[in-house]
Amino acid sequence: MAKDELWHGIPRKDIPWFPTVDTDTCIGCSLCYTTCGRGVYEMQDNKAVPVNAMSCMVGCSTCGTVCPVQAIAFPDRDLIWKLEREHKIFKVVRQEAKEKMVKQDALKARATAEDAVAKLTTRVRFEIAGEFGEKRFLVQMEDAVKERPYDFVNLRLEVPTVQGMSQKTPSFMSFEVTSTEQEDIQNFLPDVLDLIRRNGFTLVSENKM
Ligand code: SF4
Ligand code: SF4
């Protein structure tokens, strides 16, 4: 928390809650420095120095708890309880809690929605091999998606040689099946497999993307 921020409606700068280190007792173990997530400490000459004391979270005393030689001290907790009473912070706290719940519910809802989308199969890449000399397969592909929310994209035909093609040497084709409405395409996949089978092609691979 920056110095000019509020702690439940009270300016942080008006709350004298921060650690002080007894440098004679400190053995420089760095535990407070590595424990504090607020960047309160720096290690200087093998001693912990609370250089950003007012970034300390009001009420936290974790570094003092973990210090192996009890070199860290805090004000008496009465200070905080007195502030809470005098500033009647609980009205503010209730409002903050309400806002936090709304935010958390929204985050949960978003995570659930993202999870559902991640579970959808919206694109599958196929690799097939066979003899693609005629246009029949392309026409059937076109028919398969006519007036349906699907499409074939990124079609690639690899023909080893033109002479090989005339001699009916197997070629290689890859394409992706997608939904034009970002919907699940699971129901369409059996049609694609049937199309491949009916044309006598070999399915080399089928991968969800
Ligand atoms: S945890 Fe205690 S002994 Fe270790 S560096 Fe911090 S103040 Fe010093
Ligand atoms: S009490 Fe907590 S926030 Fe404050 S300096 Fe220690 S670890 Fe950091």
C-alpha cells in the first residue's frame, strides 16, 4: 500500500504501524527481507533495514514472527483497535467486503466461462493421404458445410510431382475444420471422417487445436 493510500478510509500515513529492527540483535539472516511481499526491507551491511516502512500492511507482523532472534518490533496492537473504534471503520469495511464479493463472483463467473470455452472443440486439424486427382472431394467438402455453421480452412495439398499425379501417386492434404460461430464442432466431426472414408483416403492424423 502506498503511503498516500487509505486503510479502510484512514490515510495510511496517519497510522504508525511499521516494523523497527534492533540492528544489534539482527543477525542478517534475510528471512524478513525474503518473507515480506511488500518490499518493506532492504538488506544493508548484513542488516535488515525497513526502508519502506509505510508500505507495511497494517496489522501484519509476519516478519516479526519469523525473525529467529526477535529483532523486529511493532507497536502495540491496541493502536489498531483504537483506530478501528475511533474512525468507525466497519461501515467502510462492509462496503469494501461487498465490492470484493462482487469482484470475486465476476472473476469466478469469468473463469467458469473460460473453462467452458476451453472444453469446446472449435478447431480440428486433419491430415489425410490419397489420390486427389479429381475435384470430387472438394465439391463434397463444399456440400458438407453448405448452410451449416462449419467451414474447412487452411487447405493444403502436397503433390510430390506432376508426373506422379498422373500416375496416381498418393498425395497429402491437410485442412482444419472450424465453426463459423465459435461453437463446438464435435457433432460435425463424424461427417468429416465419413467424407474421408467414402473417398478412400487414409486418415494420417486428427488433432484438436
Ligand atoms: S529476520 Fe531478524 S535476524 Fe533475520 S535479517 Fe530480519 S531482522 Fe535480521
Ligand atoms: S509486517 Fe508484514 S507487511 Fe509489514 S514488513 Fe513485516 S512482513 Fe512486511
